Amino acid sequence: MSGAPKKPARWQGSDAALHAVQVAFDVEAAVLEAVRRAAFANNLSNSDQIRHILGLAVSRRPKRLRLTVTLTPEDYETLGNRYGLATENRLAIKERVTQALIDFAGKPE
């Protein structure tokens, strides 16, 4: 009997990802802005844009199109009050926020 437990089959392909290391670069604002603009123009994530700049392989798997934001309990209270919803009704609040973002996208600048 070996000491390490056997990995489930669905985890077998994750070994390479476990050895990857995320690297952060401290750069001036102009560099950050240039990478972000290029990523947007090329429909890439910032990370994939950096890989492209460096001549590294870029995954062509479809990206999940989503926006994220961290909401505190106080944020949920504010949004619940704004939309006339119970603070605990986070799904309904999320639906209203999603609609607010959709409405924002439809407005001319």
C-alpha cells in the first residue's frame, strides 16, 4: 500500500497546473495601461496578453465571459435597500445588478 492516496481520474491532468507559478510584475502605469488596452483590443485576458507578448503559448479555449466584484455584507444591505429587496436575497440582488450592468452597457458614452 503506497502512502499517497490515489487521485480521482478527473484530477489526473492537473499535475502541470499544480507546478505553475503565478508571477506579478511591478511596472509603471503606462506599461499596465498598454497591456490592458492590447488585451482588450485582442479580446484576451491580461495574463494571456502577457503570454502573447512573451511569445508563449496562449490557450484558445473559450473564456467564460463574466465580470466580478467583491461585495461586503454592507454592500448587500445598500443594494437591497436600493432595489427594495431583503439583504439576504442575494440571488435577486445579483439579478438586479446584472440588469444594471446591461443597462449601463447600452448607454452611449
